[in-house]
Amino acid sequence: MSQILCYQPESVDEAERTYVANTLIAFIYALKHQLRKTDATDDLMHLLGKKRTDDLRHKHYKPVAILNDIRSRLAASKGLPSESDMTRWMLDTQINELERSVGGCERIVSTPIPFAYSVLLHRTAYAYCMLLPFGLVDSIEIFTPLICVFISYTLIALEAIANEVAEPFSLAPNALALDAITRTIERSILELCGREIPAEIAPVRPYQFT
């Protein structure tokens, strides 16, 4: 957005810049919903309007479709003279970077913890926990049950941690704070464009420590 504001000629009107800004923000929200497998209709309706949202409704990869819309809009922009190929390539490079981010996030969300790892961890932990009392009873005697419970709890918790790591974009409290990230990006784009920041996208604190 900063490059568009700085390098596009003044002949590009404010409506065109607002269009691109809203589309960039819509891309962020579309990616968030795709990673979480939730419905993006309400956010896209607010940013893109009913017609453009309806056009995206049946798209399986909405973030990529939105980036293609931005690229098409910039390619057809009358504000960029034909000789400004360097500017076009520079803007297109940024769109490519956003596409790489989409691909990276998709690989993360679609790659589970290897099955062999889960089986090995599960079976090894349970076998160790079952045999542990026999190895400790001679040395710690009556404290064996207490120590075994503590060690078993720690080892079994590793499996739960693996499940959390496998889904970093979920709605769980310990997952990535995608709501806060998307709102921060939206505020940043609106500030660059000199537009008023609505109260409903005020900064949010994903966690509160006491």
C-alpha cells in the first residue's frame, strides 16, 4: 500500500486507492477465514460490497482470487504510463510475496503431525509409564505412586502439545492471535491512506496475564 501511495502518479484518483486499500484488507480477512475454515462473507461484504462478495462466494481460494483482482486492477490502471514497467514489476513483486505467504500458511495448515511420530510417542510414553513403578519402587518406596503420576502426566502431556502445534490457526486460546493480527494490518493500511479508523477495529489484546 505504501508503494502504491508513493509511486503511483497523482492522476490515480482517491477512489482507485480506496478500492485497492479495501481489497488488500479483504485479502487479509479472507486468508484468516480460510486458515480457520470459517465463513468470510460478513467481513468481505463490509469491505468489498455485495456484488464483489457474491462473485467470490463460490471461490475455493478467496485470498488468491482477491490478489488476482488487485493485480488486474493495477495492470489496467490508467495512472501508470506505459513506460513505467519498473513500477509495475515492483508492485507485482509485492503481490507475489503475498501469494507466497498464502502458500506457506496453506502448507502449515494442511501438514499434520506425522502418524509415525504420534504412534511412537503414544506407545513409548505408555510403555514407559507402565514399567516406571517397577524401576522406582526399590529406591523411593512409598513415594513411588506420587512420582510415577507426576512423570506420567508430563509424558502424556507431550501428545496434547503435539496436537496443539499441529493446528496453529485454530480458535483455541493458545493458537495464533489472527484476530489481533488482521485488525493491526487493517489499522496500518487505513493510517497510510489517511482514513479514519473505525472504533470497532480498535486494538485488541489476545491474552491478559495476571
